[in-house]
Amino acid sequence: MPIHLTGGAFDVVVEPARGADILQITDRETGTPLLAESPTVRSDHRAIPAASSQAQWLAGYPGGWQVLVPNAGPERTHDGAELGFHGEASLAEWTTLASTANACELETWLSTAPLHLHRRVTAHEDGMVVIDTIRNHSPDPVRARVVQHPAFGSPFLDDESFVTVAATTLVADADAPGTLAAAGTVGSPRDVLGERAEARGIRLPAPGSGESLFAAFTDFETPEATFHSPTRGFGVRLEWDAVYQHAWFWIEANASPGWPWFRRLYAAAIEPATILPGEGSTVDGRPRGGAGVSILPDEPLVTTTRLTRV
């Protein structure tokens, strides 16, 4: 059963049965839901035959906010294990350890990596905080890709919305950059996105516009990004720890025909990440993909991600 948390700024819904996902965050003052909702959440994805781990993951994707461990991106082999698309943690059933009116604690053990994950979600006066603790129970160091995967949507965001990011470099995906950037482009947001990168921030496309983007920010001055919604009269600031050296940036404005979205998804995401998406290197020599962050046996990786109403 989903867990419902209430704070001063937000109501938060957490789903232990699939990935300890944060299914929705609702602004209490305006009643506005902040996170994107995938159309596939309304289907019984267990009845859908899937030929790949990516198809399985997308079939059950609810939108919202996931934690991706030990993999992020396409399936791959690492340390002798077949790691599925976006990693085991985001599909695993988590155990609820504690739950109060404004906070919950959950845990899960992975089989594709010797890792134990603990997640604490707290709704407080001006927003919410997520603390993820990853412990390595092997005597050897373990490398893992770790990504926070929150996606924001309509009606919070529309064609009046924009995002400000405290980073100097944007890296477009080499294979599927979408309609808003050229493949593999590296430079300032203005270099990559042209006039969409305005003085006030990056202007988001409207729902139904058919625009899309897959890229990543890097070279952060401070690890944060803010989504501004003039239509709704407020914004939300996402802040994260420096272990996430990059932040994936993707937009799906009802752009993708066919399965799984059939042009039904509107989402814009800034996702703190330990790797750049893709494989190989950028045109200026930055590594894409890779094994991820090293987690030592006696040094758990603890990360804090905050979402604040502004």
C-alpha cells in the first residue's frame, strides 16, 4: 500500500511495492501535482509480455521519482551480473521500517550487487528531503551507477515555465538527443539549445508541442536546479550532494509516437547522476557511462536530495 506523508508545503506519496518510488508530490497551497504521471501506470503491466528489461521497466513506469541503482541506462553486464535497464532497486519491493505522518523509512537488499539500500523520505515545513544510504556488504569495493530520477509534469509545468540550472556545460546525447539539440553537442546551454536558453533560464516546451531532449548538465557552480511555474505562481528547487557530478536533463513533450507513450507523456526532468548518459566519450573527452561511483565495504554512500518550494 502507498504511504501518504504530509508536510507544511507538500503532500507526498511513496510506493514501497515498486522501488520506493515517490509517486506524487502535491503542492498544498495550490493543490497542484508536481510530478509527471506516465500513462502506463493505468495498465496492468504484469500482463504485458516484454522482450527486454527496458520494455519491462517502461511498461510499469508510473512517472514520479525513482532511485536508480546499481545501473542507470541500458542493460549491461558488470561484475558478472546482468544489470537490467535502470537497475534493480527501481523495480524491487522495499520493506517499510517505519512510517509517521510526515516521514517514512524503507529498505531493500539487491541481488545483482552486494548492496543494501535504506531510504528516508521526510515532508517538512518548506519542502521535502530524501536521504539514501547504500551499504556494500562485500569485502571488496563495488562500483555502481547511482541516479535520482524525478520527472516533473503538467499542470505544474507549461509553455510559460522555465528552469534555471547552476551549471556551465550541457552535453547532448550522442545517439538520441531529441528535437531540441544536435547529437553529441557540448557547450553552454545557449550553445546547445540556442534561443531556448534565455537570460532568465531554459524555456520549457508546451504540452503537446512534440519537442524532446536528452542531455546532461555538468560543471556545476552549485548542485541545484529550479523549475519555475509563473502560471502556478511558485517554483521548486532541487538540491543534491556533490557526489552527483552530473544531472541528466530530458524533456518529453508528447513527442514519442508508438509504444510506450503514444504521444501521451509530458515530462521535464533534472536528475542528479554519478555518470553522463551513454557510452564512450564526448567530443571534448569527457567519459560517458562507465562503472559509476565506488562504494567501499566500511564506508556507506549517503546522499541527500532536497526539494524546496520557492
